Amino acid sequence: MQRLVELRYYCEAATLLLLVDQTGVACDTGHRTCFYTAWRDGGETL
């Protein structure tokens, strides 16, 4: 569940940014977000 808090747009109106208040998980893997993997120091980290 995500409740929209604020919607912003890029000055050229090419991109939207939605700020939300999230309850629960959003990713089908069970993580809070699907952006949970990062590439740091030459390796993948969770």
C-alpha cells in the first residue's frame, strides 16, 4: 500500500517523482523496494 504524499515534476516536464508513504513491501521478492541490490567496491551487495 502506498499513499501519495507529494508529486513533483522535472522543470522540462520530462520526469515525474512521486513521494509516497509506504506500508508493507512493494517488491514481489518480499523486499520493501525492488531497488535493494547495489554495486559497491567491485561487487554486488544487498
